[in-house]
Amino acid sequence: MDRQQLIAAWETMVVEGKDKPVESPTVERLPAGYDPEVEREKLRWEQQKFAQKMEMEKERMVFEKTKMDELLKRKEDKIQIERASLKMQQQKEANEVTRLKKYSDALRGQSPDRQMTL
């Protein structure tokens, strides 16, 4: 066929609507740039990322719990020391010798902190 015959044949096909490609009904159309393997890999990556994030969160919570336990133990130790100190002070005040000294100082008009020298 020469050029004029090809143009005439093409015009006939366009008029009849045969210029459009025929789609096969069995072919699955995927969006441009879509690759199922890439999507699976993205999903695996997201799952790993989530698992790592959860592991980091778990470690952070264990660290914070340990820190809180140490802080609580220090506070309990401080309370025990204060209780022991208070108990010693009460025992000292309850001691008969100390009580007698306190009363004798009161009778002389002296405070226990401020002793008069003769």
C-alpha cells in the first residue's frame, strides 16, 4: 500500500470506530506504578517499624518503673531514718536523768541551750 491508500484505510477505520484498542476482559488493570511486591515490602517495613517502636516503649516503661522504684526506696529509707531519729529523741527526753536536768534548769531559770557560767 502506498501512502494515499494507508490514509484512506485509516480514515475508514476511524469512521467505523475501529481505531481504539480492544481491552481484554481477563486482564486485570492495575494503577500506574503499582507493584504488589513493593506494597508487601512496604507493609513488612511498617510492621517492623511498629514492632521496634513498641519495643522501645516497653524498654522506656521498664526504665521509668525502675527509676520510680529507686525513688520510692530512697523516700522509704529517709522516712525510716527520720523515725529512728525521732525515736532516739523521744527516748532521750524520756530518760530520767535528762528530765531531771531539764527540770533543774527550769527551776534555776536557765534554758538548756544557754548555760550560765559562774
